[in-house]
Amino acid sequence: MSPQVSRREKIRLDTLREIRATARELLIAEGPAAVTINAIARRMGMSGPAIYRYYASHEELVEAVTADFYTELTTQMEAARDAHPTGAHRDRLLATSRAFRAWAVRHPPEFRWVFASPVPPRSQLRPESPLHMAGCRFGHVFLKQLAELWESTPFPVPDPADFPPAHKQQLEAYSLEIDGALPPEAVHVFITCWIRLYGLVCMEVLNQLDFACGDVEPLFEECLRELCAMLALEYTGPA
């Protein structure tokens, strides 16, 4: 049983959530530049200094809001994945990918905030910070699925001898970082898949395909078909 939360702590938690919700409202209505401590305080009927009793800096608030977006997105991706049984690798991966795009196109300002802005170097993120933990949870959704697929039915991979030395070293380092869940050559495939999936969704949300495509879903499904081919999976269209 969880320890009882005091009334004072409950009020504090409610205020933290309201601050982040207000930041989101400002983001959606006016854009990232509008998300300032003073603007949040005005909308909540508080003073700027009062906000600093809850978040020590604007940067800390930005990290907290970003963690919220990661968590919301990841929760939806995991729910879509888990609607299919363990071992149904194709269905789980396709459902996860479609959930990723669905959240992105429903929440363009939030997607841009998280994925189309510079990210702090990993060395600057505290391992225990909400942003770091939420980002890792998001990243592990796709990584874990490809690792499970690799363990069950290894997909085609390039010959590591063909990689440029610098690239090969990076792949080897990341493979060690994930405890060998994927060997370096499979890491290369994983990164390639992510670049194609993320790249297309990012271009769609940033309106970079509007010059030719008002409806990007057919292109997205073609992308999924190609990713399935790369992973030796049989593509199936959306239900």
C-alpha cells in the first residue's frame, strides 16, 4: 500500500500538474516562445517568483513538460503494442509505429517540442531526472521489440566488415550499452529503421510534404511496408 500523501503534499503535486498543464496550453495556443515562467504565472493567477518554489528554473520546467509528453506518447504506443499477443512481432511493431504517428499528427505542437528541437547532450541529463527516464522508456519501446524479433527470428543484416571504421566502432559501443541485446550489425538496421520512420513522421508534422501530399498516410504505410521487408516480416495494412 502506498504511503498516505499529506494534504500539503497533495496541494503541491496538484500545483505542479497545473503548472505543466498551463505550459502545454500556452505551447498549443501561442508556440514554444510563449512558454515562460511569467506567462504561466499570469495565467494561473500567481507571481513569477511563486512558480520558482515549484520549479527552480525555466530549464527544469521545460524538462518536466517534455517528460510528460514522452510519457503520454509512450503509454499510447505501449497500449497499441500490448493489444497484440507477445510473439506477434509484426502486429506489435506495426501497431506501435502507427500509434507513434497517430499521436504526432494529433499533437503537432507537442511533437515539435519533443522531437523537432535541439536535445541536451546525454552527458548533461541526470540519470535520475524525469526527462532522462521518460526518454529511455520511449526509446526502449522500439528497441525491445527489435531485440525480441532478433532473438526469435534474426532479420537480414549487412556484413560488419563493410562498415566504415568509425561507424563500426559506434555500433559496437551502442551494442555494449544495451548489453548485447542487438549485435552491431543489427543495431545498424535498428537505427536505419528508426531514421526512416521518425524522418517521415517529422516531415509530415513539420508540413514539409504539403507541397505534394495533403494526405501522408499512404506514404507512411509504404514506409511500414519497406521496414517490414527490411525485417523479413510480412506487411499487413491497418484494420
